[in-house]
Amino acid sequence: MNVKVTKINVLYFLSYCNKGLRHDVLRAVIKILNPMKKILALVFALAAIGYVNAKGIDPKSPVRISVVKQGNVVKLFYRGAQSGKVKVSIYNEKGFEVFTETMRNKEHFMRPYNFVSLPEGNYTIELSDSNGKRFQNVRHSLSSGKRVARLHRLNNEQNKYMLSVPNSGTDALTVKIFDESNTLLYEGTEVVNGDFAKLYNLERIHGEPVFEIIDQSGKANRLTASELR
């Protein structure tokens, strides 16, 4: 039910409630109430506008970050508002930085990070871009079982190695080769359907290399050439 409030209505209402008051006094009261009514109306209007802005204007930031854990591998997905420099850092539960990298001219990407060589525990992935910092927490537990792989040194060939991985289906194998000081010398991804075998020529490498093989489930294996003796 809508009721139209006018000066006359307010006058009669106040007269009814205060029969002892004179009409000139009541009119003075109404003059005071009128500007107050306008102020209240303005306050309610501003409040309504603020409510609409708070509820209706959602920032909907285009920046997105998420992680997917598959075994010992953590995949970081990022989509930014614009192309620019992006820094990714990984910290252990004591706050020590265990890994960092900086990428330039990136608007979106997916990066896999292998935690197989890290001890079990809680880790924090920090992503920094022009919009600030964002964090993702990861619980790392070593996956049970190793990826079956074999490494053979070719006869009469000091630094040529045959890597073979038996496989019963389609898989993506990440192969990394390190030197004796654990410096990464090579990294490649092999999409396989069935058994995999490849010859690696490491003639320019001094010392005994270490091969690391990781499959899509995160299972890994490290093979050291020194173990072939």
C-alpha cells in the first residue's frame, strides 16, 4: 500500500498526536522536517548506489593461477591480464627458496615442476607479475614406485648411452641429463606409444652423467652411468 506524504498529512497527524500545539508551531516543525527529509532521501540514494556498486561491479580479475598435482609433478597454470614478466618461486615449509625462474613476455603458460628430488613436506608456489603476488600451497608426498628404465653404455664407446623404457601404452616421458655436479645439461620430452629407446651421444661431457626419467604420473627414476661399471 502506497501512502503519499504531504505537508497537510503531516500537519493533521501532528495535530492529532499533539492537540495542544498551535498550527503555527506545527508549521515551523514541518519547515525543519522538509530539509531533513531531503537529506535522508539523499543518504538512502547514496547507500543504494553504493550497494549496487558493491554487488554489481565485480572486479573479475582476468589473472588466474591454479595447480594440478600428478604424482611428483606439479603443473602450474597461469593466465595474465597482459603479456609481461612473470616470476615463479618455490619455497619449502621453512621459507627457504628451493627454485626460481623468470619468464618474459608471457601472458599465459603451463609449467610442470618435478618435486621428486625434494623431501616430503609443504611447499608454497609464489607467482609475481605486474598485478602483484599470488600464492598456491602444495603438499608433496613421494609417489610410491619407480619408473622402470634401463641405461646401457655402448661397447667401445665411452660416452654413448642407450636409454630404454618399457611401456605398455601411450605416455610422455621427460628425460633429463645432469653432470656430476648436478647441473642440468639436457631436457627433452618424448611422446611414446609402446617401448621407448634412444641413443644419447655425450662425447662432449666430462665425467659420469646422470639420467632422470619422469612419466606423466610423476613416477621417476635416476640412472647413474657410474653404476654401469
